[in-house]
Amino acid sequence: MDRSLILIVEDDDSSREGLAAFLTLSKFRVLTAREGSEGLALARRHCPKLILLDINMPTMDGFAFRAAQRADRTIQAVPIIVISGRHDVAAIAKQLGAHAWLQKPIDPSRILAAIAGVQPAGPPDCPESGTSD
């Protein structure tokens, strides 16, 4: 697991790009995906420290992503922070077993605090070669 690598799974281009730029300036390595199935493939290949997950996305939404993540032994321990503009984001995060949640629009200081507060749940079963690409 690369402890500086964060995966952002977010369908809104400006949100995804803004988060990626901010986190890159904050010295994290960042991968981005436009929807859940793309995010799952990247998570399996790169074993990120953390996944920032939107809920409402086309093709595979945050609920389906989280179900698939939990079923996949290689990435099930990677923590999730739910990011959403929904009014019920806290309840959704709890339902999904997320480590934290952030309401959009996201305050940069809150995202860094949320990231700092997340510890990996346990050693992932990701292959060591997953972070070398």
C-alpha cells in the first residue's frame, strides 16, 4: 500500500480535478476515476492509502462501488471517505461503513483533517507490484 496515494472516484470533472490539484499541492500522489468501475480497476491495480468516493455517479454509483470493494479481499481494507452534495451524506457514510464524510462543496482544511484522521483498517492484500506502475 502506498501511504501517499489517494484515489478520487468522482464523476463531476471540476470537483475531481479541483480535489486532485489540491491534494497534489498537499504532497499526495493522486489517481482519479470518473465512475465506480474505473475506480475499482485503479484501486485493484495501485492499492491506494485512501479512496475519496462520490455517491451519485453514472454506470456504477458509490453504493455499488463499496459493495464490490468490500467483496474484494485485495482492496476491502482501503479506507473510504464519502464526498457528496447530498443532504443525507452523514447517514450514507455510516451505512457504507465509511471512515469519514465530507459535504460538497469541500473546504480544503476539512479534507486534510479528514485524511489525517484515517488510518488503514489493516494490512491490505494488494500485491506489492501494484504501486510500481
